[in-house]
Amino acid sequence: MGAQVRIYKRRIRSVSATKKITKAMEMISASRIVKAQRQVAASTPYAEELTRAVAAVATGSDTQHPLTTETEKPTRAAVLLVTSDRGLAGGYSANAIKAADRLTERLRAEGKEVDSYIIGRKGVAYYGFRDRKIAQSWTGFTDRPSYADAKAVSGPLIEAVRRDTAEGGVDELHIVFTEFVSMMTQNPVEKRMLPLSLDEVTRQVEKQERIRPLYDFEPSAEEVLDALLPRYVESRIYNALLQSAASEHAARRRAMKSATDNAEDLIKSLTRLANQARQADITQEISEIVGGASALADASAGSD
Amino acid sequence: MAELHVELVAADRKVWSGEASLVVARTSSGDIGVMPGHQPLLGVLKPGPVTIRTTGESGGGTVVAAVHGGFISFADNKLSLLAEIAELSEEIDVQRAERALERAQSEADAAAERRAEIRLRAALASAR
């Protein structure tokens, strides 16, 4: 076998090994998307009931709460960025980071300081490499977030919003995550989470039902709202984490699918080249034999 | 007999739903019993067992659940119990809860101790 053929064979072997890995990852991600979607569906009843309860308090009384009141002149904002822990997911983390960068720039242009809170190793690495300050970060659960994770994330954030701005608190909380639209489409979105606009929550519920009964609050409207709002924020963050997880798996599946397709193409063209090289070797050998034989025949004919 | 529809939901799943004639839960200002036709209500729950007296095809029965904080809301004959963590009494492993309680007591972990205690109380309430 010629040297050329051997090199081609070796490359085909290595590409097909890679193809096997990417194919496996594609299939794992595909099954995880379904699981993540099921988790989103399982958390919906809680989120809906909670939204309804918040709307009930908002319409039933005109209570004020630190989490709903707009600061007159906001000077500091927190941005929560949701990225992934692991790579090989195409532009998933990069797109979310880009969206967060745009948001940060816009907030800075409005004259606000920005505190960055980051979920996911990729985001932490990006900020670490660029020497940017991270207020707090969480890693290790992005592909499978639980409610306890959402609670761990929202605790310090709510705490920061409640604190006075002068003492290091923030006036606003924005969240950047990747919305799961469908298997093929995932969009990075940015939302302002706090201060919460109660009107918006009410409008959301009123789409479904019209008449709101007058509620009896136990123990009082203020205390109910005080207990409700942090839970509401937690459930919104939980939802964002779940959607991001589904998006991450979808992005990884797509990236791995195109990697598998590329590997197939590469194997095909390498096989062609290897065949060509083998054929060239054979042709050369034949012409050498024929040439050698006729040279011998000429030599023996000359000696006669 | 009048009925009310009950939904018991935890943050990550729907725990129980069905018809009931009475629901007893503990709010931060005391125990409250909700029967069909109650005034619209929205209250903060204290960690503790919630008792649901069920009706329906299978006849009357009692469902007890351990609820770790949350809310109770009632309107239009629909009652929702929202909790970050909620477990039905039959889902609770008594021995495991007892072990957890002992461990929590020895480690002086107040939160874990409270959680284990609520589980045990709910399991006991349904056994009675």
C-alpha cells in the first residue's frame, strides 16, 4: 500500500471516531430536551396559581412594596446572565453573553452602574478572562436546574434589591436568558424582573378571566404580598432557568447534528481521495511492470 | 353535598387535585377551615400538615399533606394550595423522616429539623 493511501485511511478512521461521539451527544441532547420541556410543563401550574394570587393582591388592595416601587432615579442595576456549564452547544452561551453585553451598555448609557450576576461556567470564564467584575456566580446546575437552585439564585438578588442603593443595593434587576421557542429556534431575551410592574401581572391574568373577587387576606394584604413577591420572583427565575436548559440542549443537539453531517461529508470525500490514490498506485505499478517487461524484451532482442 | 375543587401544587409538580368538602390548613394567624362557599381568601401558610376531606366517586376520605410554607387561595369554589415543597402523607417514608429528624437534632440544623417534624406530623395525622 502506498504512503498516500495509508494517510487517507488513518484520517478516515479518526473522523469516524469523532462522528460516533458527536452522534451520541446529539442523541443524548435530543432526549434531554424532552425531559427539560416536561419540567417546564410540570412547573406551569405553580407559576400560574402564583401569578393569579399576585394579581389578586394587586387588584384587591393598593399596597406598596419595596419590590414593586420604582426608584425615581435608578443608579444601579443588576444583570443576571444565564449561560451553560459546558460547551459544544454552538452559539448558545455566546449569544446570551452578547445580549447581556448590549443590555449592560444600554444601562451604562442611561447612567447606571451595572452589577453582573452569572449562572454557568461559560459566562464566568468569559468574564474572568476579560477581568470583569462578577458580583456573584453559580455553576453546576445549568443543564438540570431544580427549584432549590432557583431559590439559591434569587435569594441574594432579592436581598440586593431590598438593600439601599447607598449600601451597595441595586434599584433594578434584569435577567438575560435564552427563550425556548421551538426545537429549531431559541432566542436570547432580556427582561426587567424588578421592580415588578403589578399592572402587567394583572393584565396577564385578565386575559383569561374578567371578574376578580374581593379577597379576604390572612393575616393582612401587606403580609401576604410580602410573602408572595419573593416566591413570584423565584418562580420567574426558575422558569427562566428551565427554558435556558431546554434551549441549551436544543442548541447542543443542532451543533452536534451539523458536526455529524460534516463528518459524514468529510469521510465521503476522503474515501474518494483514498480510492483515487490507490488506483494511481495500481496504474503506476502496472506501467512499471509493462515498462520493465518491454525493456527486458528490447534488451534480449538486441543481444540476439 | 356541596363540593370545592382543590389543587395542591408544589413548585415543580402538581401534587394532588380533586373534590373536597373541607380543607383545614394552618395560616400564620391560626388554623383555618375552608368549606364550599367560603369568602374569597388569600392567606400565608405556616409549615405544617394540611388536611383535605375528600368527596367524589370513591366516597369520603382524608388526604393529608405536609406543606412547607406557601399560600392558600380560595375563590369561585376553587381552592389552591401553593407550596415550594409539598408531599402527600403516603409519599412520606416515616422511618426516613425519623432518621432525618434525629440527624437534624444532633447537628442542630433547625430548618431540617422543622422539615422532618412536619413530615412526621403529617404521616401521623393520616395514620390516625
